[in-house]
Amino acid sequence: MLRNIVPVTGLMLSTFFLLAGSGLTGITLPLRAGLEGWSPVIIGWIGFGYALCFTAGCVVVPRMVRRVGHVRVYAVLATLLAMSLLFHALIVHPLAWIAFRGVAGFALAGAYMVVESWLNEKATNESRGQIFSFYMIMNMVGMMAGQFMVLLGDPATTTLFIIAALLYAMAVIPTGLSNAVSPQPLTQVTLDLRKLYRNSPAAMVGMLMTGIIAGIWNFQAPVFAEQTGLSGNQIPLMLALAMISGAVFQLPLGRASDRMDRRYVMIFAGIVGVGCAIAYQIVPGAASAPGIFITVFILGAVLFPIYSLVVAHANDYAEPSEFVEISSGLLVVNGAGAMIGPVLSGFLIVGLGPGGFFLSLAVAFAIFGGYAAWRITQREAVPADEMTDYTYVPVTRSQTPEMFTLDPRSDEE
């Protein structure tokens, strides 16, 4: 395995710095916004700006790369990421932060795509699976490391913003010194909603709900944790517990979905998500720190794997050659959901307090599982020998079209 990983060590290191910066930013900004007295609705709109521009970056950056090349685009995007964090520290205003977060979303999407395109160029049919798996591990390690870096400073000061900016700047060094040749042009996103819906209605609706759930969690979970009184070191622990659970339960859920109609696993995920929300409201002690940790750990078991589950279900009904096209189209649907989720949850948190966070998750999970249950009555399941394999995708960040090109399933023709 080492002989396959060594040639891409620099790219993996760049990935680590990108994810660490992203993890630190994702927890620092909501905490600082709360200290400024901004409502969860404003934080939701900041999340909307990020999701909108991240999705736009997946569409626009490939065109930029065609014009000026991978290395130059990557350097510009990393610079934009560092600048966006420094501007957050300099200009503390809701409208400015929506714009700055949008710039970061656009730049992160492009940076991920460039790194993933280099990895795809280095991967062979024999090494692709190992490189993809190691890349998934690096995603999780980087994100968790970044989240715990919040303990290095006070969100009320500029320290954490500067650290995040430095991490983004450091991501340029391994890639800039790499001897990797410029790969093929980046994968261009195509969106055909009618084709996606015809291919698998359950996957399309499920992906929209998955985006809503991810948007709620990514931008409102730190707000929820702060409002419930968790301390500064307990907040990153809460987020890490959910990610660890998601990584651990990817395998059993994936295996189960490979052996039965995946829609039954989607129903199960919906029930667990709704059950966690109800438990938080009615179980004595659930609102305490230990109760929150237990609830979040159980929630993480389904919160993160559902993206992989929906992608696998969609491709059960598609031709192998359509894997990247279908998965990339679903990515845009997921981005639309990620725009809706944080704003919806923000309004509910303002109206209902911390319980509104879990209520918004409950609504999304109920639709996710309920629609899958209805679709079982409308369409026969794919025979087991015709199903695609469930493959682990990062539990830590939004996806890009290039990641699906790197996925070993993209070679199954």
C-alpha cells in the first residue's frame, strides 16, 4: 500500500491543511457570531452563502482551470481562502460575513477539485481503491484536527481566524512543490433534473433532504451546543463524536444496503433521526452534556452515511458509464438542500430555542425516510446481483464532481 500512497503524499498533506482550516472555520464562525449577538437566522444565511457559492464553484472552477491551468487556479483559490478568513476578523458584520463565507465556499470547492484531479491522475486501476480510502481517512483526520484547534484561542479574538488563514496558506506548499503533472481538465457538472428524477425519485428527494440535514448540522450544531451550555472544549468533542459514529457505522449500514432494498435502510435512517430528536425532547437528562453526547453519537450513525447511501441507490438504476454524471447532478441537488437547511433551522431555533435544532432535523429525516417508504410501493427493487457497491465517502465535507471521478466505481464499465 505504501508504494501507492508515497507518490501522493504531498497532495494528501495539502488535503489535511485544507480540511483542518475548514474544520476550524466551521466551528469558529458560529461561535463568534453568537458572541456578537447575531441570531441563528443570520448564521443560517451565512451558511446559505457558503452552500450557494460552493455549488457554484463546482460549476465555474473547471472553466477557470481550462483557461489558466491547475497550479495557478489552486494558488489563487488558496489565497482567496486565507483572505476570506482575515476579512472575517477585520470586518465583523453579518452582510460582510455572508459575502466572505461565499468566497470561501467557492474557493474550497475549487481547491478540493484540483487536488482530487491530481490524485485521479496519479491513481491506476490497481491503486485507485487504496488512494481513495486513504483520501477519505485524511479528510476525517484533517477536519477533526481543525475542530479541536478551537481550543488554541478565544473566538472573540482574531487568533483563531489567523490560524485558519495560515492553514489555508500552508495547503499551497506541498502542492506547489509537487512534481505532479497537470492532469486532464476537471469534470464539468451537468444538471438534468428530469433525468435524475426519472432515474430514481427516491434518490433525488433523498439527496435534497440529505443536503438540508447536512446544512443544519454543519452551521447550526455549534450554535445548538453553545445555547445548551456546553463548554469550549465540549463543543468540538460533540462534533467529533458524530463524525466518529458516522465513520464507524458506514460499514454496517453499507453492507446492509448491499444485501437488501436500499430504501429500507433509508427508512431506518429516517426513524433513527426522528427518534433522536424525540429523545432529546422527552428523555430525562437528554439535554445534559452526557445526554447530548449520547444522542449526537447515535444521530451521527445515520447523519453522515446517508449521502453515500443515496448515491449508491441512484446508481443502482443507472448505467455504470453514468456514475459520474448521476453523482455530479445529485451534488447540485445536495447543494440546494444545504442552502435551505441552516436558514430553516435558524428560524426554528429563534422560535423554540435549542429544541428547534432537533425539530428541524426531525422534519428532514421524516421526509427522507417517509418518501423512501412510499417509493417502495411504487417501484420494484433492483435485483441484488445488479446493484452497485456501497462506497464510503467523506463524512466531513461537501463533495465535488472530481471526488466521484476518483471513486473506484467510476471505472466500472
